Amino acid sequence: MAEASGRFWRISTAGVFFQGGAAAIDTGTVIASLVNAMTGSAAAVGAAAAIARYGWLFPQFFVAYFAQRSRRRMPYYKAGAFGRALLLALLALLLAASDTVTPGVAISGFFLLWTGYAFVGGMVAIPYNDIVARAVAPARRSRLLALRFFGGGLLALAVAAAAHRLLEALGFPGGYAAILLFGAALLLVSAIAFVSAGEPDAPAAVNPARSLRAFFAEGIGVFHSDTRFRLFVYARWLNGAVAMALPFYVLLAMASEISPSEVAYFLAAQIAGALLSNPLWGWWGDSLGKRSLLAGTAALGVLAPVLALTWPFPGAAGSGLAVTWFAAIFFVLGAVGNGGTIAQLGYLMEISPDDRRPAYSGFFNALVAPAALLPLAGAVLIELISLQVVFVAAVAAALVEFVIVRRLHR
């Protein structure tokens, strides 16, 4: 019992520091603002978000194949967790030295290291989910996630405050370099805490796939035979369409004459939304079920894009009203996004067989990975039509997602 309790708190601590580090590289605020300052291109902003999301998902299929055949999953976590902290530190150093090179070299170097960071970090998810599922009892998982997001939210608020001061004092690119270096340090602490928790013994895999090709065929078979799994994949595809708009809220705010340093206020609002909603999501997921939580967060997904579509008000650009309005949008994004993450992680753990959890996670993430590229489609829509059309598409996708999730209940 003491060992299980110790693991619970070490895993929780790792999650808290991860949330703080993730805030420093949030693609909807800090990274979107950074890339916009570097390039002035909506396509580049969308590409940075797409790389982050696709890089997180794509490697998981391959990691799942090898992890499923192994009784120890911690080595895969170590490679991803320590590797991403190193790459993020290198990215910070590149930004700090970007004044000494041409803009083209700085931009190319940024996207090269950012891509490496995203794909190496993607190695973490499969072993993390599997180790947590074996180390923490089902009745405590939503509480673990809520605790992770609550404590991590408090730390992330400190990160947002530091980001505001750094951007005001150092500007571009020094302020962004300092923020990313801070994030790398927090991710390093997170990795050390999680590794210190150790790993319970995994059950032996029953007839693991003999090759990647056979593993892929097995995943396709699960998709066709498991109705819950298939509907869940459809729902997350639609959620990806809702998330397509995430990197572009900042562009809408900057079009309203909001300064880059004020983006830190939006990051703080997003974190506050996640933080204050945590007790609700933890109770909801454990008491009413993960499917109910999925449906609720899908329905609430229409709020942020609707608020974006009702802006601007005449003469409000550059005013305190603009900052307040966008802070409200990011508050909603933080709350709904946090609830959706808790629901997705919990539901995937529930529908995955104990002896095939890495495989199921790999199948799932490989199937939903292409949706991570949708911010690129959003950038194309912006270039061809307007910024607002992305938010219209997000509203439509959220409504259809709610319908699909409701089918899971039946």
C-alpha cells in the first residue's frame, strides 16, 4: 500500500512539472506568438501547431509495437522525456543566438529543432499511459489527472507571470529564449520524478504481432471489429477539427492591436480555466463516467469559436475590452481542453484490455494522427477566405463530435 501511495504522489509530481513545462511551449499562445514574430505568416503558425500535434501522435504506433513485446516500458519513456528536454534547451539557445544569423537560417533551425522536439516527445505517451494504468487503481485515475492539472496549473500560472515579465524585459527573441529554457528545466524535473516512481511488472503479451506490418493489420482489425473503439476514433478526428482553430485565436487577438507581451495574460487565463475546472472534471469523470465527460466537453467545445466569431466590436481594438474578451476565450479553451484531455485519457484506458494497452494506444494514436495536420488546412482557409471561417468550421465540428460521442452511450 505504501509503495502504491508513493508511486501515486511521484507520478502526480511528474505531471505537475510537466504541465508547467508545457505552458512554456503552449502552441496556442507562446509558440503561436513566437512564430508569428519570426515569420509573420499564418501558414507558419499553423505548421508549428501541426508539427507539435502530429509529432506527438505519429511515433506512438512504433513505440507501441516494441513496448507491447517488452515487459519493461520505462526505457521508452526515458528516451522521449530526457530527449525532448534536451532538444527544447537547444531550441532556446538557437533563439538566443538568432540575432547573429540570417532570418532564413534562424527560421529553418527553429522548425528543425521543433520537429525533433515534437517527434522525440511523442515516444513518451505510450509508456506513460501504460505505467500509470498499472500503477494507479481505476478509481483513482481521474483524481490523479485532476491533481496533476491542478498542481500543474498553479505552476503554469507562475510560468505565465514569468513569461510576461521576460517578454517585457527582453522582447524578441531573448524573452522567448528564456521562456523555452525555463520550460526545458521543468520538463527535466518531470522526467526525473516519473522515473523515480519505478515501474510495476507488466503482464506478458499474448501472441504479440511478429512484425510491424502484422501489428498494423491487427490495428485495422480492431478498428473494424470494436465499435466503441471506432466511434471513439471518429470523435477524436472531429475534436482535431475543433482544435484546428487553436493557433489562430492569437492571430485574431493581434489583429486587434494586442501586444505580444499581453499574450502572457491569455496563457494565464487558459491555465486558470484548466485550474478552476479541475474539481468538476475529476468528480464528473469518476462519478458519471468518462463517456459522459466526453459528451459534455464536446458540447462545450462550441463556446470558444462562437466567442471568436462575435468579435470585433466597433472601436474596441487595442482596448482593455479586447484583452478581457480574448482572456475569456482562452479561459474557456483551458477549461474545455482540460476536461477533454481527462476524458480521453480515462476512456482510452477503460476500453483497452490490460494485456494489450500499449497496442490499443498505438492503434488509436496512429489512426487519429492525421487529424493533427488540420491546422495546416486552417492556414489555407485563412489565406483563401478569411480568419473567421476557421472558427465556423470549429463550431460545426464540435456539434458533430457531440452527436458521435452520444452514440458511444448507446
